[in-house]
Amino acid sequence: MMNGKDIAVVFPGQGSQRAGMGKDFYDQIPGCRQVYEEAANALGWDVAAMCFGDDERLNLTEYTQPCIVTTEICMLRGLAERYGFAPDFFGGHSLGEYTALVAAGVLPLAAAVKIVQARGRLMQEAVPVGVGGMAAVISENIEADFLKKVMEGLNADIANINSANQIVVSGEQTAIDEAEKRLEQHFPEGKTFRYIRLNVSAPFHSRMMKTIESRFAETLANFGGDLQPQNAVSVTSNFTGNFHTADVAAIKGNLVSQLSNAVKWRQNMQTLAAKAQDIYEVGPGRPLRDFFKTIGVTCQSITGLNAAEKVFKATH
């Protein structure tokens, strides 16, 4: 498939959800229905109905997370069925890392959706709605060390190192507000920045998630027997920035640490780009494509069957 090139696939995370996501795959490719049925059987609620209708719970973290993972796996299996799409390397942004682990055969879908539903519930329980917040700092060649210095003493952290031009900060809402004021005072002369508050229900990937680490470790322990660690070496870890090792304890440790530490997405992109000749983003949204542009790498996005047709027409 695809001229024998090494192929990487990446999956977006929370925030990419939208009503109706995956429905074209579900309607047109028989194998895709089974993905939603498998997830529904594991969770005990109708995942397809949640994704395709106008259920407001789609934006509640404990539902968002399993819905996105299910949709992305549905899309991936649909692309395999229709176009013979067979990636060699896998990556995902935050929640997307779980899709990558399923896609690589590290974790069964049924286990993954249970894990991420528990993850979403715990993340929301960690901090009451409105207490925490996140903001994207956008500026050319923004440095994480500079932001850390600016935020010294504040209850806030670097959450995502997305690209050379975007870093997300996360923490207590008052600290996120104060960080903006400090940036206005200390930003290098002649440089500009944008500070965009994100519409999230909790301060993900910050120290405020530390309180749930032990409970999430217990969740992962329940599914330890389902892991196929030998397949993890083709999946990037958000926590380390590099590929996972074939070690169950290390894989789980990385996933627990990912909760309260920065997502090293820029490093993940570089790690994948060093191995793959072609990179595709598969998911209901396409936030990762522009991040790859910042490292001079083309990433083709597939958000639906129409997009897939355009992308794969050239290779068939």
C-alpha cells in the first residue's frame, strides 16, 4: 500500500469533537458500525447516538473522550477497509495518544474506551468547573523556559508544547489571568503575542491533576492484562516525546504522568517525521496539520470520507 513508504498516522484529542462525527463512515462502510457497537457494549451506552445526535453530553469530558477515540478508530478501520491504509507509526495529541495505542494494537478498543471514560471523569472531578483554565500563547519562536520564568510562583504550568509558535498554559483561573498580565509586562520588545483562552472544563496537564494520578493508575492496573507492550515501540509518548518502550510498567507510568505534565507534541512530531515519509491526521477535526507545518512537514488531514477520497485519489 502507498508505494511501500513508511507512513505515520496522528490523532487529535479533546476539542476536536463535533456532532455527527464519523457518521459518513458508519453509514457507508460496514466494518465501521462494528466499532461503535464494540464501544457501546463495553460502556453500556449508545456511543453512535451520542456522536451523531445533538446530545449536549458530547462536550462533557467523560463522554467526549470515549466518543472521540471510538470515532477515530472507526475512521481508521474504514480507511483500511476502503483504501488499504496501513500505517507503520502512530501518534496522538493528549487523548489522541490512546487512539494511537489502539491503532497500533497495544490496547483493545473495549479497554481503551473504559479507560478514557474513567480518565475524563477523574479529570473533571479533580477541579470544580470554573476554578481552572487554559490559554494558548501564540508567538513566533516562543520558548517554554521563558514562559516558566514568567509564571514563577503561580499555580500554573506548561500544558502543551504544540509547535515553535504555540504553547498552552494551564492552571488555576486566577493564575492564568495573572500570567497574561505578566506576559504583557515582560514580553521581549519588538515581539508580539496572542493569548487565547481555551473553552475547557478543567486545567488539563497541570499540577492540579496530580490528585487523580493514583486513582488513574488503579484504572490502568485493571486493564494491564490487555496490553500488548511489544507494539508500543511504534507509538509516541506525549510525556517523553519519544517512542514508548515495550515495557508495561513504563507505558502505564507515561500515561499517568501525562495527566499532570506537558504534552511534548513538538517533539512527538519530530520523532514521527524522522521515521515516516508520509504523515496523515485522522479524526473529526484537524488541529495537528498546522503544527506539522511549523516544522516544515506536510501532514494530510482526513476528517471525513470526502477528504479521504481526495487524499487517496492520487495514490490509486
